[in-house]
Amino acid sequence: MSVKITTNYSAITKRIKRGGQALKEQVTEAVIAYGNVYCPEDTGDLKRSAISASKPQEGKAIWDKEYAAKAYYGIDLHFSKDRNPNAQAGWAEVGVQNHKKEIDATAQKAFKEGMK
């Protein structure tokens, strides 16, 4: 008895791409959420700008205020920790470092769900 196995590479490729896209979007959203834990907060505009300006479908987390870069790199700006005692420069990297396990779990889950 012979067995013939055929592989639909096109369908496999589509599933992998869907999984990758889901992973990209959800990991970007997680980076924004965990980054905002460490983001300086005066009026809340900087945190809100990440929600409105970011492009998760493109994998881009963006804090979009004119002073964001100076605050992020700790240049020429001293921010208060009154409203957010966790606030610090480089908040996105700090959020990723401190929540790596959660982000890895998000990535794994998103890829698996996107593959369905």
C-alpha cells in the first residue's frame, strides 16, 4: 500500500504570517502598557499619546509629544515622580526588562491564536 502526502505550503505560509502579525500587534500593545507603568506623568498626555499615536499593526510604539524624546533619554528635563513614583527615563526598555516573562507569554499566545 502506498501513501501520498501533499503539503500545502501556501496555506502554511499564510498561517505563519497571520500568527506573526497577531504577535506583532499584541506585543506592541504590551510594550506600550508596560512602558506606561514607568512613563513620567504630569497631566497624563504623554501616556495617552502612546495609545493614540502608536501603530501596533506596524509594530511601532510611539510616545508622541514634543518633549517625549528629551524625557525618554533623560536630557534636559527633570520629571516629577509625584504622580508616578515608577517614572524613569527609557521607560519602554524598563517595562520590557521588568515584564519580559509576561511579554513572552503574550507573544506565544498571540502567535498560537493567530495561527488558527
